[in-house]
Amino acid sequence: MNPITFSRRAAWLISLVSLTTIVLGCGSADRGWPPAPPLEPESTARAVMMIGSVRAAPRAEGGWDATFRFVGPRSARSVSVAGSFNRWDREAMPLVRDTGDLWTGTLVLGSGMHAYKFVVDGEHWIADPRNDDREPDNHGGFNSVLRLGALAGLRESAAQRGDGVIDAVGVEHDSARAQYWQRLDDRHALVRIRTLARDVEGVELVIRGGARTAMALADEGPLFSTWEAHTPLPRRGAVEYSFVLTDGATQRSTARTYQSPSEARGMFQTPDWAKDAVWYQVMVDRFRNGDRGNDPPHAHPWTSDWFATADYEARTGETFYDSFVFRRLYGGDIAGLEQSLPYLHELGVNAIYLNPVFIAETHHKYDATNYLHIDPHYGAGAADDYAEIAAREDLLDAQTWRWTRSDRIFLAFLKKAKAQGFRVILDGVFNHVGTAHPAFADVLKNGRGSRYADWFDVTSWTPFEYKGWGGFGGLPAFRKTRDGLASESLVRHIFDVTRRWMDPDGDGDPSDGIDGWRLDVPNEIPLPFWEKWRAHVKSINPDAYIVGEIWDRAEDWLDGRHFDAVMNYEFARPAIDWALFRERKITASELDRRLRELRLAYPWAATLVMQNLVDSHDTDRVASMALNPDRAYDQENRVQDNGPNYRNDKPDAVCYQRVRLLLLLQMTYVGAPMIWYGDEVGMWGADDPTCRKPMLWKDLEPYENPHDNFVMADHRAFYQRAIALRNAQPALRRGAFRTLLTDDFADVWAFLRSTDDEQVLVVLNGSVNPRAALVPLGVGAAQRWRVVFSTPTGADDEARHADGETIRADAGGMLTIEITPYSGVVLQALP
């Protein structure tokens, strides 16, 4: 049971997904406040707690004084604490050197669970060595966990419905968080509250002087329950509200009264077009060489064996992974991308995310030499006039900026792509640049006297030392403060760059510009910068799409003030754990639970436009994940690190069957799916560099080592069918979501996507065996369903249901669906 979508034709829609809101009473009269005797707040009679390196003392007014103590290395210049309580800001909580190597600091924390790490010298993230309570950090390590208050040691609720006892310890509501308050339009809001699991029989939302609305149980886990309701709002002003909890004969209101967020915060709106997007990610150097005249020196032969050493590479004396492969350039360019637009159209994608295209020295372009200009090897090549134009430009004066020939080639491509219905976004790398960037070169030359001296995170002027992103000297990082980027001139430069590519002709009409930005490592820049930057982007084009590279839960980024979406790695993890894992495979129930938690955590407007990927330029290819299952996502997947423990050969047929199951999940789930170039033709490979092999093209066959390198026509055809399914069914792109079945024994998951006009049923089989799933549709559901997509197990197998076949539910509303292994069936309700 999940958030609902809103009808454009009705004041508001209660869909099959949402739980019916019942207005029990309305009126302007205030019939007593609070609406029931208040709950007693959580007891403050709490003892001092020692957890790892933290001493937590209770505060009389609530919360805890948490004193962190850390023994650092003698050479440490700084130590701080970063965690879930400060958005993992490494500068928010600096510790003070106490005596010797001991660093200490105190901050106020609320009751509950807090993840944290110590950060030494701003770079080295260290879990608390004295705290054994840990959780994976999704980066191959662990976060320490601090549990405070009555919930500290509680893993499962012991509450019982109907016993008349209501425990305040589990009650939580915060109108500042989208998890608990979402404005759906100017007259309605979605409101949630948390209680201990199985603690109450009912909850009502009570507006002071207004509606009293029954809330519905949206989710229940081992420890907590979540209740939700939709409530009307006045046209102007905030509302005061409370909650009434009922269990047996006991009724209590929450211990405090709440106020709705100010109108200034407004409704979180995301671009409407992004709900219909099917994304395709392209690394330009590796996609298609359309103009050999702009090739870089020693452009590597496109069809050569990836693992073979070229003559020019052999002369370096280096090995494949150490490290000539990382310097290869293949000659992919804008011309090749433009020539491939018919291919992308035929595939069915309609939105293109380009890895960085600005001038840089590497194949990936994350080391920008200049944000103002497209790399000549992507555009005009030797005929480009970059050097001449750049020499006359002032980075701090946008009036001096001009367009190079390569820039104009890109703008011409952009015009053509948009005319064909494609949306295009660029990779914005605003945390660091390359050492060839003119601003950094000026700092190297003029030191403190440089106009750009305050741009970079210089730690010593004599000798000259600076911080690079990830510790890489080739990527000098910009200096930050708690409020964002430290340099005002740098902020103006980035804002001017943003406008340049969003409205190239500067006429105030953004139709000739890019459609948005994907932001690289945005977590490295404090949130206040992104709030201002978002306002700037939306002032140029309110319909622009902003997506951030956030690898973990992203509530803080999806609050209507920062991003529209994130690259949804939190979708990828459970989806892969179910579809591709073997020994550590999760159940259908666990998959459903983890995805439900995400839907509850984020605003529905963001959920609909999340970039639902399974792999990217930063991970191993999805087919290779299937060949190397049971690994934590993006861990132990680089051959140079993991050696013989990672299979880096072509996956077998069963692996590709599992990948197709995963793709069908991608194309039918809530959010905008994204494909990493080449997945659709069967490309495979370990994490960087092998995930970045040049694209396989049918017209370039045969490739060297043709047994491993060829276009898998049947695999591409499946991608085309699955994408076409999504494009044809509005409910799959915009509809509400409701789980109908999680059968862990059969490993079958069924869910319904619905709009006002359409219901689509998706039934997926993650098992090695064929299954006959009995799907409970419920009373009043449609009786007749037409198969709109069915999948065979393999090339020589047949699907159990033919496309176009009509299936009837029985009198009890049960629908029987037969499914082949690692596959799915999608059906549409008939009148």
C-alpha cells in the first residue's frame, strides 16, 4: 500500500494503491483541543549510556548530549564526526584535540538510531574502532551505529493490538520531512505518522477546526507501522493538526500539536516529461566514431580485442591494468552519436544522459579543462578554434565567452535530437576540474596572487599542496565552506556555465538548450549551494530535470529544494539481489519490503522520475553481475583488485535470462528506467575499465575475438519489446503501485500499476522452475485480462501465455498465471 497518484480531472483520486480516506467530521467549530488526552512523552528517566567511543547523557528537555571521543594518529591535523544526523557533512562537527592524540566533541542527538564515522584530515573515513554495532556503508566498508533511548536495543515490537496500551516511544511525525508530509497540490497533502508495530488499532488525523480523517495502514514491519491519509488544505495559511491513536478502549492524541509547512515551501514539482523518460547513458568516446577526421592521436582500433596490447601501448613498458588501458581513446564523437539517433529511436529510448563532454584529457572527461567548450575530439578535431577563442575569454566575465566550432557541432546535434523527440542532459562536474584547467594553471603560476586563488582547496602554498577529489592529484577539488563553494567568483562562474548550456542563444527561451543536468559527486558540496543552484536552474527552465549521483538513501536531496531525482542505486541493490543472486538471493517479500520503504521515504513526485538504473560507468556490467552473483553491489568487481575471484569472460545463456527478468522489472516498476549503453546488445565486463569497452555495432562485425564480441540480436529484441511495453502503457509510467502477491516459496512477485483509465498487472517469476501463480485481485476487480507481454525462458522455449490472450479471474477474484523460469507476464484489465 503506497502513495497514490492524483487525477487531473478530479479534486483527488483514491487509487487501488492508497487506502481510503474517510472524513468523519468537518466544520469550523473547535470542539476542544487537544482532541483526546495527550500521550505521556517518552520517559526522561534514562541512564547515561556508553556506546563505543560515545558517552550519551540524557537531557532534561529531551534528547541526548553525545560526547564523541576518538584517538587519532599523531599526524592528524583534524578529526570530525559525520553521520546521518548531519547529512554526512565532514565539516559540520569538528572535534577538538584534548590531550595527546585524543579528540573530543559533544552534540545534541535525539533518540533513535544514528549512523556515523570519524573523518581524519577531511579524507579518511573511519568506523568507530570501539563500537561493534555496524551496518554496511554500500562502499565496501561499514558505518558505526549509535542507538539511543528506549528504542536503542529494540529490534522487534512486542506491542499487541487491542490491549489498550499505547506506547509513545515509537510515535514519530515531522512535517519538515517528505516521509511524513507531502503537499500534493495547492489544496491537498499526504500525511503520515509512525507508531510501534501492532501497537494501535487505528489512527485519525485531526485538523484543528476542520476535518477529522481516518488514516490507513500503509506499511508494517517488525518494529514500526506507518499510517497515512490525504487531507484537504485551506487555500492560504498553515493548519494546526494532531493525531488521535486508538487501541481497545484507549484513545490518546499525540503529545504535541503540529503545524503544516509554510506555503513558501510549496509543492514539490518535478518535470512532467521525466515521468515518461526511458534513459540511455552514453560515454561518448566509447559509443560511435562518426568522423575519423577528429580522432585523437593513437585512436585505438574500434573492433580490436579489448585485452590485446597495441604497439604504441607496448612501448610504454606498462601492463594492461597498470595502466595503459585507462589512457585509451577510441574516437567516439558527436557525429557518431547523431548518426545513431535512428538506432536509439528504434530501441525505444527517448532521453539521453551524456557523460561529460567538455574538453578534458581523459576518455571519461571528469577532469574538465574548461566547462565552456566541447572537447575538439568530439567535434571539429584539428580544425577547432578552441585555443584562439579561449585565449580571448575571461572565465569571470561571461560576456567574453564565445562558441567554438566543436561547440556549434554539439548545439546542432542537440537541435536535431530534440526535434526527433529526445531529451538530453549533461553531466555537471562542479566539485573539481583537471590540472589543465586555466584557473588551476593560473594558481600554479601566480600562487596567492592568482584571481582564482580562493577557488581551490590549497592546504599549503609553500610547498604548494592541495586536495584532489578522492585523493587524486589530477582532480584538484574546489574549496568549500558549510554553505557550499567557498569562492563567490567560482559560484558565479558555475551559474554562468549553467545558463550558457541551458539557454545557448541567451534569449530567455531554453528550447535550444539542454534539458537538465546529472550532477557528479554532489554530496561533496554542502547542500546550501545546491538549493541556490536549483533555484537558478528552474529560473532558466522550470521544466529542467536535475538528478544527482547519490549512492545511498536520498531523503535530504529530494525535499523539493535540491534535486528532482537521484540515480536510484537503492533500487538497483534489491532488484539485483532478487533477480541475479543465487546463494544470497533475497525473497520476493524482502524485495517488496525494501522497495516499499523507498516509496514511503521519498515524495511521490520524485519517485515517478527516479533514474532507475542497474549498472553504469561506475559498476560492472549487469550481465557480468549475473555471472558473478552474491556480491555486495559495486564491490569486489574490479579484476585489478579482485584478480581470479572475478570472472571476466562472456556470461552464459542463463545469465542473460536473469538479466531479461531484471529488465522487465525495470520497465514495469515506478520510476524512469535507465540503460547503460551496450547492455541491450549483450555487452559484458568487470568494473572500470572493462565496463567501458567500445559499443558493439552490427555493421562493424566481425570484431576481433568474434565469439565474445557480437551483437546479440535476440537480447536487443527483448529490450525493444520491454521498452515498447512501457511506452505503450501509461500506467507503467505514471500509475500508482500496489503489491498483490509475494510468494516466497514459488519466488513470485505480482503487483498492479493503475491510473484512472488503465490497470496493468505484472507477475514476475524469479525461480529456476516454471510457476502457476494464483494472484488475488480482490473484490470488485476486473474479471477479464489481456496478455500484453509474455516472455519465454530461452530462444527455444515458448511462453506459457501468448500476447493478446484473454484470461478470466474466478468468482473469488483469483487469477491464475503460468510463468516460465526467470520471466514474467504483463496483463491489461479489460472492461
